[in-house]
Amino acid sequence: VKHYGAVGNGIADDTTAIQATITAAVANVGGTVYFPNGNYLTNTVTVSGSNITFTGEGALVQKTLGFAILTATSCDQLTIRALTFHGIAGSTSTSYNTAVDLIGCTNARVDGCTIKNMLYYSVHLTGCSNCEVTNNSILAGSNGIRLTACDHIFVDGNYINTPQVSTF
């Protein structure tokens, strides 16, 4: 993402650079969206393609409530691995707020991620099949993993510690 102009300092809005990196990976019919160490402030970024991997040592930090950080639609062979997702800490908003939103995806994996402070669902799959949600740490939010109208989903090895927020 740095190649496309992302700063990763937690202050600059990196949404455009992240989306440009995703667009390039989709145009190449696959690729890796790599986040070096840093905090990448972003609004929702979207992907719809095949053979895309999101990975790195960086953290995606939610800029605005009411949106998902990463939304993937109709993807095949999508992997999200070893990233950190930060929601907006301390917020008591009832706005839609999730880290990873997969819609109509097949053969997708969310593995080894750390997800903090999401007030809706940390990982949400809708209409997905043959997907895995494994070995993630989901902390400090109101909901963990939600599956809606999915089939053949493997969920294993996740640590979820999400005390319910009582100020809604």
C-alpha cells in the first residue's frame, strides 16, 4: 500500500491509497495487498475479485463510524491474514461498525487477525460458502462472528472476548 501513497501514521487518511492497491490487485487477476508496520486510517475499502490476499504487520484503523473497514463482495480465493483491525475505541454509537464484511464470497479465509473495538460484528459473512474464520483474536466489542445464510463455513481456534456494551 505504501507504493500507492499510503502513509500508515494513523493520522493521514489512507483510504485512497489502499483502494488503489486493491484495484491494481484485482486488475492483475490476483495479488497481495501488503500493509507494512503502521496504522492505516481508512474509511471502507472494497474488493470484488479473485485470488487476492491481504496481509502484513500493519493495522487498519477505522476513520468513521457506520461502515465496515473491509467489504468483500463476490470474491473467490480471498485471504485476509495476520492483520489488525481497530474500531473507534470508546464509542457507544449504534451505527453499523464491523471489521471484515464478506458478502457472497467463496473459498475465503480470515485467519490470524486481531480485531478490536468493533461495535457491530467483527467478522460478518453473508451468503458465503466454503469459507474459514480461524485463529483470530476478537477483543473489546459487542459481537464476534456472524454467519447469515451461509453454507460450509469452518470456524475454529478463535479467541473472542467481547463484553456487551451496556450504553446502547
